[in-house]
Amino acid sequence: MTVGTVDEKWRVTIPKEVRARGNISVRSPVDIKWSRKQMVVVFLRKKRSAKRADTLNWLLRHPAKVDPEKLKRIDLGRIKNEMWFA
């Protein structure tokens, strides 16, 4: 069993063996969930398909074309799903 630690600022240290096996880097995005009595950390990876630009990238590249009324209706969950997957 590989053991990590929690410091005084509630940060969790991931052991080197686990980071190497999972190809985890600094600032890797994670999704944290509770499953019964366990905390499950899922490391998110960037989608490999780059044919279709995701919504957030389009918004950042074309700020003058964004209608403020449309911004109110943006589905942030959809943007997250377009950018990352578990």
C-alpha cells in the first residue's frame, strides 16, 4: 500500500510511485468525489480530438463577437465536458 500525507493546509501529497504510474504533473486538474467512506480523486486528461474547437477557446479567441445575453445562457457543465474527460 502506498501512503500519502495531508499537511496543515489540507494539501494531499501524492507519492512519487503513484505520480509516475499515472503520468501526473504539477497543476493537473482533478475531479474529487465521495464514494461511501472513500475519497476518489480522478485525474482529468485533455481530450485528444482537436478537430472541433471547444466553446471556451472560441469565447477567449473572439471576445468582440460574444453577445452578453448568450453569456448568461452558457452551460458551464458542457464546457467542462468538452475540455476534459476522466
